[in-house]
Amino acid sequence: MINVTKTYLPDINRYKGYIDKIYGSGQITNNGDFVRELENRLKEYLLVDNIILVSNGTLALQVAYMILGLQKEVITTPFSFVATTSSLVWQGLKPRYVDIDKHTLNIDYRKIESNINSNTSAIVATHVFGNGCEVDKIDGISKRNNIKVIYDAAHCFGVDYLGKSILSYGDISILSFHATKIFHCIEGGALIVNDKRFYNKAREMINFGFDNGKIVELGINAKMNEFQAAMGLCVLEDIDKIINNRRLVYNHYRDSLNKQSICFQLMNKNCSMNYCYFPIILDSEKELLKITSKLLDYDIIPRRYFYPSLNKLPYIDNQSVEISEDISKRILCLPIYESLSESSQDMIISIINNI
Ligand SMILES: *Cc1c(COP(=O)(O)O)cnc(C)c1O
């Protein structure tokens, strides 16, 4: 079976070495040595100063909204993973969807400003499949209208924008370190908080609101534990190999898929790439279903990322967002992971090319 992704598992003896140390110290959570070490390593690797590790990416989003005190309505993208929207609804915020650009698949910044009203408190945008949004344009909109910007950068591990980490844009960016992402901690995530005051507040908020043993504000438990951090430290050692192998897989698809009806995502020229997904956009949902069923015949399992368009979720009131609804019906993510063999990939390519 070839799945859309495969979790990278580092050398088991290396992981065991970390576990032995955890058993030796007896500290398994509460901002332990490995969480602090991973935080420092990630500061260097990602070139960001203000990173806080948490238990998963969804909680990172929820904590971000609390830190910034979002209220009422939030402008967001309908084309993302469900957590981008569900985290808003969970915090009692109302998503207002702005349609996407059909080429980049990111929120269309040209349509944001006309959707801002007196209830709008923020923009929550996703860098879809690691493709950076027009961050300068979005930052300009936020300043002119005095609203916050949060980037769901779950797909953006290691992505730069004009030579600087894309995570340094907006008020807060979040990362996900879930097992399916290119860098993972089994489960995990991070907040990158660009304002020092909010950064200190975030530290307290992810730990019940404690500051030096005293509760100073409302908090939640979003702490990462030592076993998660140990996995992260192991995976980080191999990250260059992981990204390089994914690049080969990515480029092989780009060079070899030759069906007229396939379109590729338009990538932001100012951004570096991390090759986290390989989406193809087809002519119709009918064609997508045909390709999917043919691949399934060979035990190859692609995924419909992202389907449905988030405005169609059962807990969202009626809002129509034409382009997102259309794209979500005919976009398919093909298998891409570090150890995908060339022969398996050739099989996928020939099945698709021969339909
Ligand atoms: C994976 C993902 C999340 C959620 O992260 P978890 O760590 O699984 O909670 C949020 N947004 C996007 C775009 C994602 O792909």
C-alpha cells in the first residue's frame, strides 16, 4: 500500500537514547530539558527568536486567538484544514470567508478589505501547502484597518520569504508538528509570537496562566512533553535528508505528469519551498474520482486535501465562496514522502498519464 504520506521514524536506537535519559532524570513533562533544547534548536534552524512549543497545532491556534483577544468576526480562508475554522468556532468567533486565488490557493488579499466591518477583529490566513501568502499586502491591510493577523503556517516548516522566515510576519504564526507533517514530534506544534509582551503572555497561557508559581491570568494546558520533544530532536537531525528526498519526489512528479488536464499550484516566487504536499488540480470532480478509483485499484491512496470547502461544514451558516468550492471538488494530493521509491512513483505517474 502507498499512502498519501508516511510518518518519518528516526533511528530507534537514537530515540531510545533520549528515553533512557528521560527515565534517568524522571522528568517527563513541564518544560523539561528536551523541550527547552528543542526550542533552542528550532530557533536556530527556523531563524526565529520567539518560539513556544505546544502539544499540537490546533491548540496553538486557539491560544493565539486568546493572546490577541480576538472578538466577534474573523476573516479567514475557506480552503484549509478543518482546524483553521474549527478553532475559531471553538473560541466563539465567527468565521467570515474570503475567497481564494485559484492559482496560489491562498486567500485572495484583493478581496479582504471589502469584507472588513466594525465587527472584524483579525485575519486568519493559511499558507496553503507551504505556499506563502502575499504577506506584505496582508500586513498593509491589517495596519490600515487596525486588525490582527494570524498565519496558520502548519505547512511552512523552514519556509523563507525574501530570505527571512515567513513565520516572522503577522502578529502570530503557528506550526503543526503532527506525525503527517515534514517535521514532527508525534503530536506537537508551536507559536511564533512577534511582540515580546504577547510572547511572555503566551508562555503563561499555555501553562494554566502560571507565572512563577502564581496564577496571573486565564490559561489552558497546552504543554509539550519530553517524549514529544525527544522525537522532535531525532527528526530534526535528519531534516535535511527528509526535505531533500521530498524535493526529488516533487520534481519527478513535475517533470513526468504530462496530462493536459492537470494544473499545478502557482508558488510564490519570493518563497523557498519545503515540498510538503503534491496537489494536482483537475478539470472536474468526475476526473478526480476516476483517477482516485484507478489508483485505489493499485492500493495507492491519494487524499482530497482540502475537501469540502470549509464554508460547507455542518456548523457554519450559509456563506458561498465560489472558487474555493470549485477547487476543493477537483484537487487531489498525491503520495509524497521521504522514502517513496522511484519505482512506486513511476507507477503512480504512469497510471495517471494513461487515463
Ligand atoms: C495539520 C494542520 C493543523 C492542525 O495541526 P494539529 O497539530 O494536527 O493540531 C492546522 N492547520 C493546518 C493547515 C494543518 O495542516
